[in-house]
Amino acid sequence: QVQLVESGGGLVQAGGSLRLSCAASGRAFSMYALGWFRQAPGKEREFVAAIKWSGGSPTYAYYADFVKGRFTISRDNTKNTVYLQMNNLNPEDTAVYYCAGKRGEVVTRVSGYDDWGQGTQVTVSS
């Protein structure tokens, strides 16, 4: 099992940027797929981005269509941390953002992840 703690959320104006961090503890971090999901009020939790460290290079990243070109996921195995750089934010990006982990390959469904953080609030004002 991997413990995940998110940070970096906050209030930003439309067009602004935020970087979320997810610190992981536990063994075999490098064998995990790490994903970011988000949940807006009254909506279901949805996939945002995910990354898998393949044990060498390259590192594979996957994105939801609505964040392509705006968000970038990355990970630093030396720090046991995964990041989500969010640029050109808009009010529709307002949500609680969750970090999630799983063994094996990346999947985009919520049910495919075993370990979850507590979430961090991102609010984008117009």
C-alpha cells in the first residue's frame, strides 16, 4: 500500500496556473501508476492525468482530452512525488483534485485505483 498526500491547491484567477504535488510513502513507488482525478460539486469523480514509470525511459503519461495542452503530469522517483502542472486554468477546472495510485499499468477509471489521497481544493475565479 502507498500513502498519498496532496498539496498545492488554492484560489487562482482564470488564465492562471497552479502546481499540485502528491507525496507518496511506501515501498515500490517506482512500480506504481500514479493518477490525478478531480471531482466538482454535484459531479462524478473524473480522470485528469496519469503517469507510469516504466523503469527506464521514456515515462508514459496519459491525459483526459479536456486538459491536453494545458496540464502536465510528471514524477520524481527520487522524491517519491508526482506533480500536476496546470496552466491556463478556467472556472470549469474548479474541483477537489485527488492523487491515486495502483500497481501495474495506467487505467483511467476511478475503480482501477487502490490508494487515494485526501484531496486538495482548486478554485478558479472568472
